[in-house]
Amino acid sequence: MKEKLAMNTSDHYLQTVLTPKCWKPVYQRKQSGWKKLLEKYQTRIDSTLAGAAIGLMFLTGIWLFLAQLAECMG
């Protein structure tokens, strides 16, 4: 690492400068097939799960309405 004098309009201060290749390269581990698929289709999976949740809530509401209607009738 080097130190470099940085000049601002009113301040003079020493600033540490990183030289190229001073950090080790980060090697990523090989991703599994499932993880690649999840990253590729994440928005489609999220929208499908949200649609399924909304559909299940709708069907549950109909079921509860019919159950209450049957109680009142009989």
C-alpha cells in the first residue's frame, strides 16, 4: 500500500491508496443445479407462490361462507 497526499480545497491529508492486485481473488464455489435454477426462475417462482396463496385464501373464504350458510339453513 502507498500513501498519497490528497489535496482538498481547505484540507491536506494523507490518504491510503491500494495498489492493484493487493487483494486475493475471490473464488466462488461451483453452484449446485438447484441453486442455479432458483436464481434463474426466482421471479416466476415468487409470482406462482403468491398466486397459489391468493387462490387458496379465496377458496377458503368460499368454503367458510358455505359452511356458515349450511349452519344457518339447517
